[in-house]
Amino acid sequence: MIKLSTKKEVEKQIKKQKNLIRIYINRQINLSNELISSITIFTEDIFNDFVKYLAHIKKNLELFDNLNNILDELKNARNKTIRGEIINKYNELYTPSILKMLNTKLQVAEFIRKNQTEESAILNDEKSAIKANNENLQENTLIISEISNKVVLPYTIEELNEFLEEKPDYEDFNTVINEEFTIPLKHYKYTAISRFKEGMELALNRSGLSYLKALSLSLELLVNYNLHPAIITACKNIDELDIYLSCLEDDELDEFNLFNIKFEMLPQVSKNKAVAQNS
């Protein structure tokens, strides 16, 4: 809350409020991280609540972002009457924003407590071994394989050589690919959640977006059911993902040439054959 006073006193209050808002924003980010890392098994109900609480956190971040904007507006106001109007606007929004944040924290804490009953083994599985010979390397190709239950991310020969030079324990290209470019397919078992997590990783760590922008993007990716999450992992930055999404939306995936995408699917057994086998 801010009280109307001299410009100098108001500036002191603005600084204090900005520090508080920064603390509240960090708490919401930490709450989001706790929520994301706490879930290991998804049912439909858990998934729906997960998305709901992420939306609440996103809304809270937007509320605090708005409060920051009002403080900037107040700092630049020269007229005392205008400062008073801005202060009233800030105070009217401040308390409801804090209450929503506290309510979200309680709801998420209860949600985590109820669902944190099983340990996750999904992301701790060892990476699958690659059996292909060095001469069968598929450079600059994303391989999504149901047959071998693995995803192989795009690589170049130059990258493989760099890893061999940097890590003497790696014996050959196959070892590098297995250790550095291979992910078990079960890592993407919950595809919607995987799209969200891979989107956050891409936006925050490989593209340097703000947490709010990363969260907004990842929520959009979460419901993009035509997008395999491994494609997000394969993209080096947001620009590459944007190009793929544009090709996907226009049904022109043959125009996407940043890397090749290869799906290795298990053969489908026809119904007639299945009936004959069971007879």
C-alpha cells in the first residue's frame, strides 16, 4: 500500500513496493517450479488441476507485472492530483493481488501434498544404447522411434568430433550419440506435459525469455496436440520452433529444412489379422 505524501516520500514508497513485488514474483516462480517438479503420474483429474493452477500462477504474475507498471507510472507523475489518482488505483489492486497469490499458494500446496505419493522414474531411466554402426550415422536428423523406444536429437559430425576431443572417455561416435543426443521415448510419455516442460526449457535456457513469456508460450504448446514434444527439444531456439510451427499450421512441413524428422513407428496389426490370430 502507498500513502499520498511528498514526491520524495512517494519515491521511497515506490522503491519499497517494487522490492516487495519482486519478492512476490519470485515466490510465484518458485511455486510454479515446485508444481512442475512434483508431478510424476498424471490422470485426467490431475492434469486438469495442473493446468488450472499454472493458469492461476500466470494470472498472478500478470497482476504483479501490472502493479509494477502502475508504480512506473506513479514515479513519472509530476502533478500531485495525478499521483493521488494513481496511488488509489494501485492500492485498489494491491490487496486483491496479494490475496489471490496466497490463495494460489495454499491450493497448490494442498494439490502437491495429495499427489506426491509415488516417486518418479520417468526422467531417471538410463538412456538407451545405440546399436547403429558409425557408417550409418544420420546427420542433422531427429529420430523418434517406437521400435527402439528412443529419441535421437539432431547432430553434426563436427559436434560429435568436439565431444570426442573434450571427453576422452568417449570411445567413438556411437558413444557420443548415446550419451549426449539420446533420450528414452518414455521421457515424453505424457506428451502434453512434455510439451510444456520442453517449452519452458527452450524459452528460459536456450532463448533467454522472461519467465512470464516462457510460461505463456509453454501453456500454448501444452495444448498443441499436433506437435511432438521431441521437436521442441530438437530446436536450438524459439526462432527454429516458430518456423516449424508456421510450417505445421500451413500444412507445409516439407518446407521445414532446419533438420530432418524421422518417425519409426511400430507396425499396425489389422483387425482382420488380429481376429484370425485369436480364433
